[in-house]
Amino acid sequence: MPTTATESLSDAARKFVEGGPHKLLIGADWMEAADGRTFETVDPSTGEAICEVAQAGAEDVERAAQAARAALEGKWGKMPAAGRSLLINRLADLIEENSEELAQLEALDNGKPVTIAGAVDIPQAVAHLRYYAGWPTKIEGETIPVSWPNMFTYTIKEPVGVCGQIIPWNFPLLMASWKISPALAAGCTLILKPAEQTPLSAIRLGQLAQEAGFPEGVINILTGDGETGAALVDSTSIDKIAFTGSTEVGRRIGARCGELLKRVTLELGGKNPNIILPDADVEAAIKGSFQGIYFNTGQACNAGSRLFVQKDQFDTVVSGLAEAAKKAKVGPGLDTGTQFGPVVSKEQYERVSSYIESGLEQGAEAVAGGNGGGNGDGGGYFINPTLFTGVTDDMKIAREEIFGPVLVAMPYDDLDEVARRANDTDYGLAAGIWTRDVANAHNLARKLKAGSVYINGWGMVDAAAPFGGYKASGIGREMGHANLDAYLEVKTVWTSLK
Ligand code: ADP
């Protein structure tokens, strides 16, 4: 199904797209959904369909879970730890070798600028795999000095088992890498479900995993929507669910996993405060805060969406941000001159637009954007970077996660006040502080209820550094050994030496 956008694709990316309808990877085989259903994935830069993809149902989930269980009990489960490292590294190498194609698929399917996908998403996905490729040979148990005489007691770390991994559409391949890397390092097998808006790079990832030589059933790819995700959560053949997505769906998944006593980690939403202190390097703070909210068209759970500026500097900061927002190049993902792409879908376009309308209705002023930028019917789903002033803490745009290019800027008087207002949210994913004063920086960092605090920067990420949420922003941590532990069970072995 050729579209206008596919004309600018490389041969490899075009071949992949035209190879559709794409199927499900279950065990060693690519197969149609048991009930034959498919869905269309859409290019948000044009609103045109890209290709058809299989829509997995509950029967496919059970088939994939059986394949994953067989791999766990077979070749993969018996493989020495060093073998897992080798395969994870091989997959990282293949992603790197195919990075141009993967960046184009991300730009086509998600709308993000191809240059950003090539500079951030793909290399970060590779780095994540490489970090976790180092872990398998370092997963050690302990010898425990128990108080019993003549007793030898030790622990073994074992993989949790078959994991269902449900990811969002904002960084499709990167989110896949965040999920599969620790699971594979721990020795688990997995069923990855990409978001229905952006299935393409996960399908390509499945092909590359086969090429890397992973035994069949270790990595299964089920494309589909929320119904497919819910079937993974409901399946008693799956031992753990790892989810990244909205808080609303996360709550439901957490409740169901609690009922089934299934292991679960949740990386959810945020309404993240970004605080500029009076002694900050204002120019750096404006630049960083701009990227902090508008990067990826604001479609990041850790976007700095609530900006607090001390009242004496408020006008300076706001005019700097508004000027940059008005100059921003918003355009199609595959255009190399694009700074910010469209939002991911018509649904998301309507959602973000309704938040902008609600801001205006409640009396806030849009000093940049606020007027869409494209249209949601037939064209791309473009929304200009929007900056609101005249916002009060209780307005909808100041309380709810918008997940789009919309920033609310609010003045404050003193540090205690801003700390209280920053924490006055259900969320607790990230927070930012701009200051040159070390004591203020670290005192405030301790007060903020957030899983990540960025000082004089925004959105720093590294596979070695834990990332996750306080409060309604989630349960558990991605990255670092914290996330490895989330894929391991601890077994204690007691031996009487009498
Ligand atoms: P968004 O609203 O931003 O699309 P969601 O939380 O709805 O975010 O989606 C994130 C991921 O969760 C996607 O892969 C989606 O298909 C999946 N999903 C949506 N609803 C459910 C559900 N009820 N159970 C499991 N997964 C779901």
C-alpha cells in the first residue's frame, strides 16, 4: 500500500513496509492472527494508512505463552549466562547496522523527526541492550550466615519466567529495548506487544532477533491494541507483566495483576514540575526547559509540563520560551528539516486540542501556539508548541497529563511555596531544578516527590541509572540493576550438614 511518504524511504525501509500485511512472531514462525484479524497503522504526518498488521487475540496470546514457556524450559533456560550476553550483544549490533531503516520506520509510523530517531531513539536502544548484555554473568546469589548450627544456606536468582511486555507509542523501539533488555539478561522469555499506533519497529525487531540467533520462543511479538494487552494481563500462562503507558490503564493492569498475584512493574504518567530558581543561568534554563517540554512533541512521560519561575524573572523566561516556540519547525517526520513532528494519531490530536481549548475556556492565555497548526482530518496531526500563562494550579491544563506540546508557566514567590506546589499532584515521575546554588539544588531535590530529579538539565537517561515513578507514576524502576531484579525470583536453599 504505497503512500506519498513511503516515496522518500530507503530501499530497505520501503521493502519492509511493502512486505505487509505483517504477521505475529510466535515461536519460530510468523503467522496470521488465529481469527485472521488485521488493523491499519497510520502515518501521522499525512493521516494515510501505511500497511496492515495482524491483530492478536487471546488465542494468539496462549500460543505465544506456550512457545515462551517451551523456550524457558528448553534451549534458552539451559543456555550458559555468557550465551545470553552474546545474543543480546548480537541483537544490539544488528540494530546498529540497520539504524537508518529503523529510524525511518520510527519517523513514518510515529511521526517523530527522522534525525532525532537516528540520533536518540536507535542509539539509545542499542546502548540499553549493551548495558544489560553485561549482566547475565554477574547475577549472583548469596551465602547467608544463618543462626542455625550445621546449616548451609544460600540463595539462587532465577528468571521470573514468561513476561508480557506492553509498551506505548512515544519511543517505539526504545521502549521495546527498555523492556526486553533486562528480561533477556535475567533469562526470562517474553511476549512484546507494541502500541497499535506504532507496531512497525517492533516487528522489525522480531526479525532481527531471529537473525541474531535467539532460540525460538524467547522473543515473541504480538501486535494489537488494548484488547491484546488485556489478554496478556489476563493470561494465567504469563508470570509477569511489565507495562509502560497511561496511569488510567496502569491502574487497571495493577488491579488485575494483584488479583492474579502476577508480578507487575508499571511505568506511568507524569505532570512534572520544572523549577527555575532566581540564581539560575537563565539562558540555559530557557533552552533546557524548551526541550524539556517540547522534545518529541511533548509526548514523553517525563516531559517538564509545569514550569515554575520566580515572579521577578517570569516575564523574561516566558518571552524567551515563546520566541523559541514561535520559531519551531513543525513538520513531517521524514523531512530532515523538521524539529518537531505531529502528534501520533487523530485521537491524540483531538485530546491535546481539547486540553488547549479547556485552557482558553478557563481563562489562561496562549502566548505561543494555542491554535493547532494542522488539522486532524486528512492532513497530518500537527500541533504548534503551545505556552500558557495566566494559569492557576487548579486548572485542568495544570493538573492533568496532556502528553502533547503544551506547557503551563506559573510564577512563585519563595522556595517553600514552590516545593509545596510542585508536589501538589497525583504524579511523581520527574522534576527539574535550575540553580547555581548547590545547597538550594540538593535541599529542593530531597523535598520533591519524584523518581528522577534533574538539576541544570532535563531528561537525562542512562541504562545504568534507575528511572520510574513515585505515587501514581508507577511501581518499580526501569534501568540499572533495579530493573534486572524485577525479572528475578530469589530462591533460598537450606542444607543440613549434620
Ligand atoms: P495511550 O492512551 O497513550 O495510548 P495506553 O495506556 O492506552 O496509552 O496504551 C499503552 C499501551 O497499553 C498500548 O500498547 C496499548 O495497546 C496498551 N493497552 C491499552 N489498554 C490496555 C488494557 N486495558 N490492558 C492492557 N494493555 C492495554
